Amino acid sequence: MAASHIVKAYDEELADLNRLIVEMGGLVESQLASAIEVLIKHMPEEAKAVIKQDKKIDEMEIAIDQLATRLLALRQPMGEDLRNIVAALKMSNNIERMGDYGKNIAKRAITISHLPILNKTSASIERMGEMVRIMIRETLDAYIRKDKDLALEVIEKDQQVDQIHTSLFREILTYMSANPDTATSCTHLLFIVKNIERIGDHTTNLAEQIYYIVSGELVNEDRVKEDKSAYVAVEGEGKNN
């Protein structure tokens, strides 16, 4: 009877760990959507509420770390359970970083709320943010269902996010070069699109952990990165007049 109770308690703790990961990821997904909305719609007061959400995300990371550490110390897990618990520690850290980037987007949204933003760029930022939000949702679904194939699909989608980031980076730089008076808003937009791209990268890390949990194998690290923003230069820059 005692052994049965121990097993039940262990199963409940594993379920709690999984629930916390999904809940934390859901908060970040919601935070990203809200951060993009307050940016596009110039809503500085609402942006402050988005920033405050990050405290809850940080608290959840601590709770996950404490529970995972307890399980490792007291339950001596093996096989997939061990991979799940170790991965949860890494996943909570990645999700916390995603929350930091979401908070940063909201902070910059306040700073540039009174400044003009390119309509075309706004639409592209909104599309990029939605793509990453969908990646987060599909990653959480893959975690719940223990679906390694869906996790691989998420990893592949990150290339599209990288491509949009490179295109936006070039577009914003070019516009800022032609319109120096927009330097402040454009600089903040460059950081914002980079924040979104980094959230996509961390989502990819989550998907890689899910693949590891289910298969016991690491994802091939030779995947192609499509972010070429480090090589972008404004046309005509550096040429002699």
C-alpha cells in the first residue's frame, strides 16, 4: 500500500511539473501577443500591464526549478522520466528568457508610442510576431502530446522567422538612412524585431528538448540558420561620392 502511495505521489508531481511548463509557456505566448498589440496600436498604459506579467513568469521558473530539483533528489527517476525532468529545468530557463524579450518589446513600445511607425513595417512585425506565437503554441502542443514530429516542424519554421527578420532589418535600416529624423523609432524597431527573432530561437530550443524527451536523441545541430541580419548593409553605404 505504501509503495502504491509513493508511485501515485510521484506521478502527481510529474504531472504538476508538466502543467507548470505548459502554464508558463502559455503566459509567454499571451505576453508576446499583447506586447505586439500595444506596440502596433500605440497603447503605453496597456504596455505597463504587459511588463508586469514578467514577474509571474519569473516566479513560475523558480517553482519549476524547485519541483524538478526535488524530483531528481528524492525520486531517482530513470528513462523518459529523467529526461523529462532534466529537460524541464532547461525549458523553464528558455521560457523565462522569452518572457524577458516580451517585456523588452513592451518597454520599447512605451518609448516610441508617441513616435511615427511605418505602416508597412508594423504589418511585417505583426506577421512575424504571429508566426512566433504559433510556434510557441505548437511547441506546447508537442510537449503535451509528446509529439516529436510536431517538435521538428516547429524547428523548421524558425527559418521563416529568420528570413522575415533579415528582411525587416534591411527595410528599417534603409528607411532610417533615407529619413534620419526617424532614427530613434527605427533603432527601437530594430531591437524589437531582434527580440521577436530571439523568442523564436528559444522556442526552437524548447522543441529540441521535447524531441529529446520523447526520442532520447538530440536533434541534428546542423540545421540552417536563415538570419543574415549581421551581414546587412544599406545600399550605397561606404561608397565614395
